[in-house]
Amino acid sequence: MNNVLFAFILTTLAGLSTMIGTVPIFLNKKTDKIIIGSLAFAAGVMVTVSITDLIPHSFSLLNNIYRVIPTILYILIFIVVGILFSMLIDKFLPDNFEENDISNKKGLYRVGIISMVAIIIHNIPEGIATFMATNVNISLGVSLALAITMHNIPEGISISVPIYYATGSRVKAIFYTFISGISELFGAILAYFFLSNLIDDKIMGFLFSIIAGIMGHIAIYELLPQSKKYNNFKLTYLFFFIGVLFMIFNHFVL
């Protein structure tokens, strides 16, 4: 098997690991605790990925080009760009429920859709990075794919759980989660046909900072507030810190 084919397979498998995050929607017992824990756990993962993975990667790439102070300034600027982009998604996203809907369905649906859009934006450069790394060094590509797999699972939770509990449709929850996961393969296709000679450290560094801003904003301003609407703050913060510890543990293991 040549490197290109293996790179495509590896990238696809890493992306589709997002589907494992649909497991909670098949649990027979439908309780608010599932929603609270899932959203808070995904928020903890997203914050940790931003702080311990995306921002350091961005710094490492940009610091090869710029001095330390300009590098930090660029990172901060593009984090803000990511936050503003996430806010625009939130502002212009159409509602699928009436304004007088007194349940949390409307909020859950928005959280699921916003998470899906953000994760697609996140997964495309991940797919590019996994594909290009595997072509250069298979061992490096496998390590990167494993790390991506571990944080794709809670990302799948952040889409499937709110979509399912908002719409009552497992098909919709699975479909939206699948779209977000398969976007990594789209990144690999882009890299293979168009971007392999255009993507450089500067562009990837800027992208990682933007994604960090998007994911941080979603975690703090979408996932956590939606979890807290169920008025079980202890459970929210417990699962938030479990998500943080889960990703820290992954960094040590991988």
C-alpha cells in the first residue's frame, strides 16, 4: 500500500471517529443528566484542545517565521478573528423553533448546528495536516491520527446529543455528525489536488489560531451555558473538568 492511499484511509478513519460520539443518543434512559454531562464534557475538551494543542501548534509554526513578540500578537489577533467568526455564525444561524418554545430545544438545536459548523472548519485543516504528515512520515501520521481520534469523539458528542434531544431524530443527529467527521477526508482531498504546494507554516499557524478562537468561544458561550440551563451546576462543572482531564491525559499518553 503506497503512502498516498494509506494517508487517505488514515485521515478518513480519524475523521469518522467522530461517529463514536453518537453513542449517548442510543442510551435507553433519556435524562437531562446525559445532556448536561455531554455538553459540559465536550466544552472541557474544546477548551483544552485550544489551549494545549491548537495555540501551541500555532506558536511553533509561526515562531519559525517571526520573533516571539510578533508571533504572540499574530496568535492573539487570529484568535479574536476566530471568536468574531463564531459570533457571526451564531448571529446569522436561522432558528428551527418558535420564539415561544419554552423548552430548551431551540438552544440545543443551535448548539448542535454551531458545533457542527465549527468542527467542520476545524476538521478540514486537521485532514490536510494528517494527510501531509502521513505522506512524509507514516509513524508521525499515525500518531497525529490517534490524537485527532481521541478528541473527535467528544466533538461528535457536542453535535449528536443536542441535535437528538432537540429534534428527537437519531437520523438527523447521526447525519450531522457524519458530515462533520467526513470533512477531514475533504481536507485530505484538498491537500492532494490543490493545496500541497500552497499550504505553508504561516497559513497553518494562522488557521490553528482562528480555530482555537472558534472552539474556545463555542465551549464558553454555547456549550457551557446550555448545560447550565438545566440548573445542575455541580454536574456541569464536574463533567467540564472531566473533559479537561481527559484531554490532558491524552497528551501524556499520545
